[in-house]
Amino acid sequence: MFRDLYLTFKEFLRTFGAMQLFFLRLLSNSPSIFVKRFNLVVQQVYNAGALSLVIIMVCGLFVGGVLGLQGHANLSKFNAEDSVGTFAAFSLIKELGPVITALLFAGRAGTALASEIGLMKATDQLSAMEMMAINPLRRVLVPRFLGGVIAMPLLVAVFTVIGLFGAHLVGVTLLGVDAGAFWQQMQSTLEMGDIYEGIVKSIVFGIVASLYAVWEGYNAVPTAEGVGRATTRTVVLTAIAVLILDFMITAVSI
């Protein structure tokens, strides 16, 4: 048992160190991509961000609606129905917006990135690029990584805005909360530090989700089964990392 634990821990350290070196290689090649191949980054922002807007907006609307229902039902016990807007804003900006968007991003864009890169490896497209003296990391991986990192904060902003609209729709339109009190209490209570916390989380989660996607795709076993496993690992590891980092960032910011 101790030998198995030792070998597992050793393999974890080896993989973690290799991922950090891979991350540094991505960062070192990022400035040149912005200068020489910016069109590739824009294309990947579209693939990772714009094509995910539908699921982000639909989920944001109904999450905001649920917050409006739950907030009104619980705050009415204390005669504080007008604070539904504050309750929804804090929940969406600091927690639910970044976390749920990151999980949806991993399930939609992350799996697409991992499977696409894994399939390129399985069909020897990456090897063909190396044969033609083209660096696959710079041509394929870095634009996809940067596209995910840029798209994540934008998706979080869309999710939060649509969520607040859903909370307003339920709280004000359906349940009769005063619209002026809904927005006035939100604006007077919410501070810039709360918004900065949400921005930091969205950037960190974007880096983590994009890194796991390109890492798993690039290191996938070049078979159909290997690509499937890499796609599954992308979602699982991203979800675990996002929840752990969410706790750590929240603990530091309090």
C-alpha cells in the first residue's frame, strides 16, 4: 500500500512539474503570437467564446431567476424583500458567475479543444507540422490557449449580466419587488473589491480551463479511446481545480 501511494505521489509530482513547464512554454510564445498571428487568437476567441454564448446566456437567465425566487422566499421572512437585488448581485459576481461559467466552458469549449488537438495528434497532423519546420505549440496550442483565456472573462460578464436580468425579471416583474429598491440597494452595497474578486476568479479559471484542455489534448494517447479519455479528464480536472481555486481565492480575499 505504501509503495502504491509513493508511486502515485511521484507520478503526480512528475505530471504537475511537466504541466508547469508546458505552461511556461505557452507563456513564452504568447507575445509573438499576439504580434504575428493575432488573427489566429481572434478565431479561437470566436470558437471558445462566441460559440458558447447560447448555453451561457440560457443558464445565466435561469440561474438569475432561481436566485430571485430563493432570495425573495428567504428574505421575506425578515421583511427584506428589497434586498433581492443585492443577494443576486453578490452571488453572481463573486461566486456563481465565475464558477458556473468555468464549468460550462470546460464542458463545451474545453472538451472541443482537447478533442480537436487530440485528433490532430492521432492523425499525425502535429507530426506533419514538425516535418515542415512548423512549431505545433506556437501554431496550434498557443492561439487556442490564449483564445480560452480571453474568452472566459467575457463569458463571465455575459453570464452575470443575464443573471441579474433574470433576477430582476423574477423579483420585480413576477414577485412585485420595487424596481428602484432592487437596483439602489445593489449599487449602494456592492463595492469595487467584490467586482475585482469576480474578475480575478474569471481570469484564473480561464487560465486553468484552457491549460488543462490544451495539455490533455496534446498529451492524449493517439487512439480513439485515448482522445475520449483526454476529453473526460479535461472536464473532471478542470471542475476540481476550479472549485479548489475558488475556495482559495475567496479565503484570501475575505
